[in-house]
Amino acid sequence: MEGGGGDAFGSSTAPLTWHDFLERMRHPSAADFVKSIKSFIVSFSNKAPDPENDSAAVQEFLANMEGAFRAHALWAGSSEEELESAGEGLEKYVMTKLFSRVFASVPEDANSDGELYEKMTLLQQFVRPENLDIMPAFQNETSWLLAQKELQKINMYKAPRDKLVCILNCCKVINNLLLNASISSNENPPGADEFLPVLIYVTIKANPPQLHSNLLYIQRYRRQSRLVSEAAYFFTNILSAESFIWNIDAQALTMDEIEFQKKMESARAHLLGLSTGTEHQQTETNLDAMEERLKSNRELDNTASVEEHHVPSQSYGINKDVDGKYNPLYNRLSISDLEKKGTTDLLKEENVNKYFQEYPFLFANAGDLTVDDVGSLLNCYKQLVLRCVALSKGMSIEMEMKVEDHEEVSREGGSSAEDLISQMEDSESKKVADDSTAEPEVFFSALDKQKESYAIDCKQSHCLLGLKWGKETNSCT
């Protein structure tokens, strides 16, 4: 890279940049700087989100502060590289503090994230390298996993520079792989026509959550004077990749329109847990069948409302309507029926992805996981166990409660709605008290193997990035 920001992305400069900035800010003569920075953060945080104005305000503040650094005695006699490091440290500090305020700060950004994530989730089920006209000589999906992992790290960081580094590392891995492939196959050196399709494919497969907001965040808050040269080139490429994915259609994938729509529907059904049969089986058959089952359930409910005075002895689903009459079939759907009904309702949703965003590992492969993911997975497992146990216990208590209610009604010939509500509240309180003591313990026997696999991946990734591997450098920078 050229210019003052050329070394800003070196693997060894990031921690030095950050720690050097913090050390200088601790100096007594930097008191005015500290006061100005804190004042800006407080005043900025108290304003309503406005991405365009927010970006302009941050860019102006960073420029003014960097100018003040150059004129201050703390940096007297400093090299251009040291001044650049001060600017990098300032940007990281300010944007880390403001991250929750400016990242995806408006509903439009969050909605776009969901739509893009959902589309890539569907596309990654059937898009192949040949759909993007990637030459066979350049196809290497196993090695592309390294590029995917670099891009997937983007949400681990808050500073614009650190997020940008993840993109650059992803692009460098792709670039080096293409270069090696061209040498091995005696092809011409790869250019933009070879690079962009691979980046598009890797982006679809990686599908990092909130990609749209991450790119906007870098555009808005990365210091403009540093978004140049190699960084600007690769960043422009991923913007192009995002635009292509947004507008992807049958023609873009050299695919028949009917086939494209069929594959999209099949992918959607597959992700919702439906059995779609063979690759060529049409999803509409499944949807029609589910609609019929749902229709049957509705008819069953209607029958129940007509026969609401009849209380069969085997029915536990006893409840009172508002008018005091009993509906014996109320809430008698089985867990399986509820799942099927929920699946049908999900298929009707325009933005299905919003229901899955809090489950980051739902579509992950085993090879995508790292040691850093163990903590999150353990937490997810604990939540799953607690919810499952609570649901199971809750259903058991509810069933017993309804049987008791039925017997009480049979003996007394009736019961007020207030009494039933009171019994339900008492049972619910008991259930919560019982469930609060649950504390499952989990053991990961394969953790050592996971660490070893992760270390190998890191070594391979660093090699492709042209970086030196060290035991202390578990970072994308």
C-alpha cells in the first residue's frame, strides 16, 4: 500500500497503535485531549441517530483531533508513521465507545441486514462455482473456507479498521489462491474478472450476519484519508459483491427462471425443516399438503365450538370461553401439530430470517467452528436445556391442573372463571420456582481436538495472508 496508511494493516502494528495511543493519553499534558474526546462522545450519544450527519460529525472530529496531535508537544519530532498510529488509536477508541449508538442505528439498515442474510442463506443451498462462471482451474472450495472464516470474523470487532482488516484478509486469501492456481495450471494471472466471482461465492457461503450494516459502518466511520489504495480496491470489490447478491436472479446465475424459482423455494422449505424429497421434487406438493392439514385442524376447531357443551371424559383440554361455556377441544393440538402449523405460518412470512438471527450457528458447518465459538455454543446449549426442561415440566403441570379442574367442575357442577385463573397462576408460580433450580452441566470431550484443528486453520490462513504465525497471534490482523 502507498501513502501514510500503507503500514496500517500490518499484523504487528495494530496492538502497538492502540497501546501507544492509550499510553500517550495517560500523560498529564494530554488532559485537554481526553476532555475533548469524552465531551464529544457524550454529546454525540445524546443526539438522535442520523447516519449522514453522524458520519460527517465523526469525520470532522477525527480530522480536527489529528491536526491537534500534530501540533502538540506529545508528538513533537514524531515520524509520519507514529502520527498515523495516533490517528488509528483515536478512531478505534472513539468508534468503540460509539459503536452501539451508530451501528445499524436506523430500522432501514436492520431490515436490509435481514433481507440480505435470508437471501444468501437460500442461495448458499444451491449456488455452485459454475453458476458464477468460475473457471474449473480456479475452483478450490476447501481452501476458500479460509477466506470465509476471515470474513465471518467481521462481527468480532467494533473498530472500522478492524472490520476492514477482516475483509482485506478474506480478499488476500482469495487473491493468493487464484495466483497459486494460475501458476499451477499455466493460466494467465487472475484479474478482476476472475477475482470478483470468487469473492461473491465466498461471501454467499460465509454469509456473515449484518453484512450490510458492517459495510455501511466502514463507509461512514473509517477515516476517509485511510480508505485508499489496496484497502479501497478490496472494499470496492466487496461492495460490488453485495450489490450483485442483492440483485441476483436466474440470468445472473446462467440458470433457467423456472429452475431458479424452484431451487429458491426448495431451499426455503429445506431451511424450515421440511422434507422436500429428491432434488427435482416440487415444493408446492409439500405446501399444499401442509395447507390441507392446517385446514383440517381449523375444521376440527370449528366442530369443537359447535359441540362446546359436550365434555368427553378423555379430554384434558378443558377451558372456559368468555361466556362461561366449556370448549373441550381447546389447546388439544399435539407438539407435532404445533410444529407443522408453525412451519406453515413461517412459509407465509415475507422476512423469515428475523426468526433465526439470534441463532448464529443454525446454518454453520462443523468446519466453520472455532475454539472461540465454544463459549457461545455452551451458553446456547444451556438455554436449550433449560427451555426444554421448563417446557416439559410446564406442560406436565398444566395437564395435571386441567384434569383437576375437570374433576372439580364435575363434582360441583361449575366453577367461576376467577377460580380457574387463580389456580393457573398458582401452578405457574410453582413451575417457575421449581424450574429455577435447574443447572445442567456440560462437558466437551472433543475440546482438545477442536483446539488442534483451529490452530491448523490459523496457520494455513496466516500462510495465505503472508503473515508469520505465532502462538500469541490469534487475530485476523
